Amino acid sequence: MKITLLLTGKTTEKYIDEGVKTYETRVKRYLSFEIVALPEARNLANPDVIRSKEAISQLAAIDNADYLILLCERGKQHTSQQFAANLQQFMNRSTKHVKFLIGGAYGFAPAMYERANEQISLSSLTFSHQLVRLVFMEQLYRAFTILHNEPYHHN
Amino acid sequence: MKITLLLTGKTTEKYIDEGVKTYETRVKRYLSFEIVALPEARNLANPDVIRSKEAISQLAAIDNADYLILLCERGKQHTSQQFAANLQQFMNRSTKHVKFLIGGAYGFAPAMYERANEQISLSSLTFSHQLVRLVFMEQLYRAFTILHNEPYHHN
């Protein structure tokens, strides 16, 4: 199985970028993983237009066979163990490519919710779409340590 | 009102430290705020002993009049708006000093749950006690932007 994390917009905060890279290196020990930054729509006053414009690049980055999971506030909340169990299920079902998508500052266009196979939320709290990147990466790494019974989970 | 964030153990990851400092500077624009790192118990095999040892320093850092909020997995989950509304309530009630406490790698001793006035959870997911620092600081900053109707919340 391959996992791709699709980001909408570059990572602007240096400390987020460093943290994401730390976990990216660790996750790559377990499976084929890559992070792809998609263009963010800028200088537009209307959030609907921003979301629609971003959706064009987002949809172009997703193949028909990909299993697409949106990270969004309206998604389902999991424990770390449940999230790990979900990843195990994908591997058991021989899912070839799982793509996680983090939206831009204004969230997703309706087209993205229609395309998504699943939606997950990292918290009831709202995190910046920059911080979401780091929180997600730590969870992804944690999931593999759980699946491999490695000691990180309690640290 | 004054807010103190009590941490158990130093911040070991440089990117977490940088992120925390970024938000610390921003939060200080709104009220008196400080971060205090308490000693972490080390080289002990028994988690109960670790938690009890850490509780001694934690209790010593809390005055009788302080309103103590533990950040822990069994705590109540809030939205960012609810968390901001809670802070506003403390200000309305003239609470003098609110202390948020992040535990060590093994969580809190029973004595800390007994002393706590409130327990809040940042997510159903488990975060490392290092990452919790950054996630909490972003929420604290976000709360003040919500209370002051500033534009950060949607970014």
C-alpha cells in the first residue's frame, strides 16, 4: 500500500515544516509515503471561489482508483487505536493507494465531499490548516508504531 | 486574569519549542501569560512511581486559589468557540489565576485529578506530550482571536 498526503498550499511555518519532515522520515520506514503540495488559491475575496478553484487541482491529483480521505471538521473522530486499525483494514483489503487531503484555509468545495470515500476529523477544536499537517503526521507515525507494537505510543 | 501553562518536562523537540514560542509571544498581547517547565521523573521503571514523583512538583506549583485545568485524554472535549467562551467566563467571574497543566509521558497521578477544577481533552486522538504543548498554545491564541473578533480563526 502507498499513502500520499495532499496539502493545499505550501507549508509556510518553518517549525511546522521541520516537524512534518521529522515524521515523514519515520513514516517512510513503514511504507511508501509521499507529501504533495497543491496550489492554494490566493487574492480572492469569495471563499466559494477559493474552494472551487482549489478543487480543480485537488481533483486532478486524485485517480479514480484512489481511496480519498478528507481531513475536515465535519469528519468522524477516532482514537489513535481506531485510526491505526483503519490503516490495517486498508492493508488487509489490498487497497493500493490511500490519499489523505488537507484543504486550504477555507476548507473544501462540495465536489471534494462528493469524491471523498471517507472524512476524518482530528479534533472538535479547529486547528490552522498549517498545524493540521503536523498533527496528522504525528498520528500517522503513531498508527504504525501501534500496528508494530513499538513503544512510541506511550511517550 | 493571569494564565500559566505548566509543563511536565522540558520541550525536547526544537520545532515544538519554536512553535510554542511563536504563540507565547502572540498570547502575551492579550493578557499576562507565562510557561513554566516542571521536572520530569526519569529512569524509573514504574509509571505509578513516575506519576507520583511528578505530582509532588506539580502540586508545589499550584496555589490554593488557582483554578487548575488538566489537559488529559479523559477530559471534556470542546470546540474552539466553547474553549474561548470558557476563558471569557473566567474573566467575567474575576478568576485571578488559571493554570493549565500538561502531564508527563505517563499522565497524571490520582492526586492531580483530585486537585483539578476541570479536565479538558484536545482530541480523541492521543498526542505526544510534546505535541500537546503546541496544539494547546495554538488553541489559546485562537481563543483570544475569537474573543476579540480577529481574523485568525478562519485561517
